[in-house]
Amino acid sequence: KAGVTQTPRYLIKTRGQQVTLSCSPISGHRSVSWYQQTPGQGLQFLFEYFSETQRNKGNFPGRFSGRQFSNSRSEMNVSTLELGDSALYLCASSGDMGYEQYFGPGTRLTVT
Amino acid sequence: GIQVEQSPPDLILQEGANSTLRCNFSDSVNNLQWFHQNPWGQLINLFYIPSGTKQNGRLSATTVATERYSLLYISSSQTTDSGVYFCAVEELTGGGNKLTFGTGTQLKVEL
């Protein structure tokens, strides 16, 4: 079974721009979660989608948003980028029958 | 929200040595996972262990849910074991899939 995939792997953006990251879960998994990792704040939960509905949300500003499609692929969007949004963005998928989460390789975003 | 503490924060070992990493959490959980983050940033699943003991090769883990801690044992360490080890938990009352991560243990194994 293929693992979780994320695109793009690396991205450089300028302050004020917006960015969209994509995540394809393991086949059959309907839950997709997003996390942000920075040296200062560590790994923090952004949000989780299950069957196209946001089921859980972390403490991030409204500039961070996401969605999930009917094939369970998910996208997250960050608008009006700030320097502090530079981070590794990880997505994870989970099946219906268990809580174990499996992570993708991440997208490394640099905001200049 | 739930708090997760990992110790030690840093660990340097000689190849072949054994080590124990600890994860304390502040509330009841229905999910606890150990991960190894490789140099490229990917989180590799080591154990899904909300309670009990599991072993996988040179690694084993024990979670004592009633006392709110988990231990990761690494035996006969190798240089490839270097990296950051994270413990992550999901609160029992959390709903959905939301992991709270500890700050990690940075492990360096030297020849």
C-alpha cells in the first residue's frame, strides 16, 4: 500500500502571498490531519478532516484553512504569508478502525 | 489541554549502548504513539501503544496508562538510531484525531 504523499516537497514564497499544500492519504483512510513543525513551537496540530468535514481544529489564526475532497485528498491553504509561517508542514492519515496516524514526508515552506 | 513531557531532551550514546526514553502525560489518553523523525523530517512510526508492552527488534515500548507514562527502550544502539524521538498522545475526551506532541529527545549515537 502506498504511503501518505505530500506535494510540493519544498516551497519558497514571499510575505503577503498565499500558498496551497496538498496531501493524499493512504488508500482507504478517510481522516487527514495537518501539523506545523517549527524550531520554536515544535509540532502543533492545525486541523483534521474526516469525510470532507472539519472535525477538529487547533489554535491557529483564520489565515490557515483546509478542505478535503470526496477522494479523501486534502489541501491546506495559508493566506497573507508571514515570516513566522516558515515551517515543515506534515499531514497524517488514519483509518476508521484505529487511531494510529501515519505521516507523509512533509512540505518545507520558506517565507522570505 | 493535555501536557506531554519527554526526557531526557538530549542523549549521546556510544554504539552498542542501551537507553531508555520517557514520556509523561497529564491526562487519560486513547492513543499514544512513538515516532522517530529522520534527518529529512519524516516521522517514522515506531509504536502505537496506548497501554501495555510491545517489541520490535531492538526497540520496545511500555505504556502504563494508569500512571500516565510511557517508556521507549533502545538496545544495542546503532548510528542509524540517531535523530529525534517523539511521543504523541490523543486525549481520551478529544474526539477525532488530534495528536499532542512532546518536545522530543534528540539522540546521537557515536562510533
